[in-house]
Amino acid sequence: MLSDKQIEELDGFIKERTGKKRYVHSVNVAYEALKLARTYGVDENRAFIAGYLHDCAKEMDIDRQRELVEQSLFPVDDIEKNAPALFHAIAGAVVAHKELGIEDMGILEAIRFHTVGAPDMSGLGQVLYLADLISADRDYKDVKKMRKVAYESLNGAMLEALKFSVSDSVKKGNAIPVSTILAYNEYVQLKNEKREND
């Protein structure tokens, strides 16, 4: 596990950049990511760091977020470039890299895709995506079901989470990023292949 000093540094970094509600969410996601990492054999320290930092850019001025999106180390599609609600994840990876000096591309990638998902996600990316969705502060209608599913099967949980995300976007009339569609299709395919092999 990280040393107390390392945790204090992460904590201070997030406290400076977020209000109370977002700070509590960040801490909750870090500890949920840690639990999921233990369950699925993912590196616990990396999951904890990604969880703590995933929303580090969320409360930045939107124009500053937009500037950081342009500096992304990872591809950003046109839908994301026109969806301010999605900027913070892309910007967050840039902030973690530039301000905290995080060079671990797995951590940065997990932060970058924690809202939209992506095809070929690492175990770390999946753990963060799910931890954000089921953290202790979440209270949407089906969160109890999602929490149960999250600890039954990583692929099954990702499919349910992406179904939720796509359905929510459709209800709101929002465009769906390409990476989300590709991820959803990938997990449907994995489910179909599992069914064929059972």
C-alpha cells in the first residue's frame, strides 16, 4: 500500500482542487477502486491513485479544461471535443501528468477514459470506470444492483455499466462518443462468445 506521506500528498492535491462533495466522491472512488482491484487482481496502488485523481480537473474553469483537452496524450474524438461534460476526464489525465508528474500511462489512460469507457480497457481502466459508478456517495435508482454486479464479474459489470451509460445518453438526447460504442460492442461480443463456449 502507499505510504501515509504519499496518501497525504494525493489528498492535499485533491482538497485544493475540489469542493467538499467532489472531495468526498474522490476519496470514495479511491477506496472502491482499491476493493475492486483486490477482487480482480489489479495493482492496488495504481487503482487507488487513479481513483483519487480521476476528477482532479472537474471543477476547473471550462475554458481551461478545453485547453487541456487539446493537450491530451490520448485520442479525443469530435463528439468529446464538443461535450463540455466530458472534458474533465481528458483534462484530468493531463493534470495528473503535468502537475503531479505521473508517467504511468495505465493510470493516465484509466483517468482519461473513466467517463466514456474504451475498447481494450485494461483491468485498471475497468476498475476505475466501475468504482466511479458505484462509489459510496452514488444514489441513482439502480446503484444497489450495479454494486452487486460489479463484484460478480468484471466483463459482466462493464457490459451493464455501459448499457446504463448508453441508455442514459440516449434518454438525454446526447451524442455517444465513439469509444463508448466500441466498448459496448466489445463487451456484447465477449458475452456472446462466453455463451457459445458454455
